[in-house]
Amino acid sequence: MTRRTLFDKVWDAHRVGGEEEGPTLLYIDLHLVHEVTSPQAFEGLRLAGRTVRRPDQTIATMDHNVPTVDQLAPIADPVSAAQVEALRRNCADFGIPCYGIGHRWQGIVHVIGPELGLTLPGTTIVCGDSHTATHGAFGALAFGIGTTDVEHVLATQTLRAGRPNSMEVRIDGVLPAGVTAKDVALGVLRTIGTAGAAGHVVEYTGSVVARMSMEQRMTLCNLTIEGGGRAGMIAPDDLTIAYLAGRPFAPRGEAWDEAVAAWTQLRSDEGAAYDRTVVIDAADLAPFVTWGTTPAQSVAVTDAVPDPESFSDPAERESAARALVYMGLTPGTRMEDVTIDTVFIGSCTNSRIEDLRIAAEVMDGHRVADGVRVLVVPGSQQVKLQAENEGLDRIFLASGAEWRDAGCSMCLGMNPDQLQPGQRCASTSNRNFEGRQGRGGRTHLVSPPMAAAAAIEGRITDVRRFRARVGQAVP
């Protein structure tokens, strides 16, 4: 019998047409929709006289454009207001559930899917957003798609796609103190580069991944796209099942028992062959911080800004030189000497309750450095409510941080939360491209505890030394 990977099994179970060597038609179990990539798709349906094939397998939320302050007030930006209103109207017209502004389930699409039990092992999930790979933490095959594909899925509940290759990223060993899932993800990108997983679905394996919480696994899968990967996946296990139990949309009763029986068998066969395998030793990882304008351009927080001439590849040298000009950095500068004026804790990468807990633990009893603005933005209204029930909001507010409503916020700056030209931000988000958080803004990607330490110190800071100095245990 042919030994198959986790990806093979999910892909093969959802093929409804197409040739093995050519484009395949995949059945889609869940279509997640937000306000940015959907208006043109719905308009295309109207022009063609089509309906939504499976509105019961389509869920919408508002996240990219929504303000995170006074969220129920009229949206000032006319473009954002129009997109939000278009989604509300389109969902009403086509019978799609919409968790919009004011709804208790509103939030970032890649946060609410798992927390509501919509994201299930062995399913196919698509969304008009590149970080849909997040849902692969549950053993789902989750793709980000473009507007044309959004319309196709709305109309047919299928996706036409070429079969990707498979890639294993195995991370073994014991993580050093202070190293989080965000650091593991940045470490993977340092190893493979921004195109290292191009054309592949990545399965994360190894002892480090097995010990990760579900929140940590979501962070790891979230950044798969930054390495060019088509999707990221982790085989479901007892932890996955425990996380999903009792969620609003998770199966119940006999359906739950049947689902669990299937999920426990959903893993790569022993000896299954991947098209490529990358092995990473956990001992080589550290709390990382990006110095450039791609998530792969990072160093350990205790290291210095590299010299572009140190890169052997001409393209990497050119990219590094351009990045340093944009970032306003000089080769040889210690990362811990880089001052910041903004901190952002949020995004679909690091805005879950576990992320907020560890950031609050670092900030508890301390004040934000003078002149530093800190935005803490929960990933959903459910996360916000839980954080407030645990008193995390009071810790952030007492430290001088701003506590916001749920949304994508400063991750991509399609709302009022933006950097001004020249401002420098320690951010828990997923992208540090030029202008990503605001025109001329400079972004350093870090983990939640590293962001919290930077907020207090006013500069990039090794959270391990910071916490040791104030007499706290290192996470």
C-alpha cells in the first residue's frame, strides 16, 4: 500500500475532478470571508445571476478595516466604511452568517475560526487572505485565495488548484529559555528563506511541535506563507481534540465520537516520502528580531545588524542593502541598541489569549517607557472578554498601554492604527515589508514577551535578561 503524507490524505479525500498531473477540482468544507477581498466576488455573482452554493459552509467576519477604538461609532474612512457596509449587505442578500461589528463573535478571521470550532481536522478551508495557513495547525488543508477564486468558491464550493509538492519541516530537541513559537517560525524562515517552501504544503513535525500548545501551533503555521509555502499543517492529536471539545460549531454527541475516531487516524504514514525535508535543531534557536524588510531577515536579539557584504548571494546582498536604507540601520549596530517608539501586540499571528497572558506577565508591575506608544489588540471579542475576565486589561492599562477592541489593527494599517513615516515598531505581527504598518514605518517582528520587554525598555530588549534583572522566571 502506498504510504501517504497528511497532505496527501486530505487532498485525495477532497478531489472531485481534474487530472492527477493537471489542475484539480477540490471540494471546500469551509469558506471564510471578510470585507476586503469579497466585494468584487459578490458583484461577480450578481452580474452572472448566480447564488452562493453553500451559504451554510460560508462564514463572514469584519476584521481588516474595522477601527479598534469606538468600534460602534461610524467609520470615518469612506473606503473602509464602504467595504464594511458592502459585506453586511452581501451577506444579508446571499444568506451568509456575518459576525460584524458589534457581534460577540467578531474578530480576526483566523482567530475566530478555531475558537468557534469551525476549523476542524481533515477539512479544506479557504479564505481571501494569505495567512489562512493558520488553520493548518488543526490538520486542515487551508489555502489563501484571490478574489477570482473567492467568487468561484462562493458559486461552486470548489477550488481549482494544481497539486503542490509536500515538505516536512522537522524541529527536534528542547527549546532554549525565552524561545517562543514566534521565534521558531522566524528560525524556520531564516533557514529556508522567503521562497524556500514555494510550491509546497509544509507539514511541521518533531518533538518541539508535539509539545506546542494549539495557540503556538497556530503561530507556527501562520507564518508558512512568509516562506512561500502554499499551506502549513500539523497532524491532530489529543491536544487538538481537547481544544475543540465543546466549541460552538464542533460536532456533538455521536457525530463528535465519529469525528474523533477519524481525527486520531489522521497523520502521515510511517515512512511516507516528502518531496523535501528540512531539519532544525531547537538548540540553534533564540529570541529573534527582524532587522530588514522580510520576515527571513532576522538575527538573535543579542546579535548585531549584519553587513550586506557578508551575504554570498548577490540577490541577498542587494536585498539587505536596500532593507538597511529603508530601516535606517547601520551594519554592526547591536539590536539591543535600537530604540523604538511604538509597540504592537496583536494580529492573526499573536493575538490569542496565551499571547496576551505572556505579554501581561512581562509588563505586570512596570511602566511603558517615556515616549513609547503601545497598542494591545485582542484577536477577537471572545479573546477580549476572556482577557478582561482574567484582569489582563488592567495590567496593560496600568503599565500605560492602550487596550483596544478586536481587529487586524496595525498589522497592515488598513484602519486608523498606523505608523507615521520614520516611526519604529516592535510588532508581534507577521510582515515587515516597506510601508506594511504605515507609509515610511519601520517594523521589527518579535514575539509577545519580546514586544512587552521592548515597551518597558524603549528599545529592542532580550526578554531573558530583562526578566532576570527584575527577578522573574524566564518563560
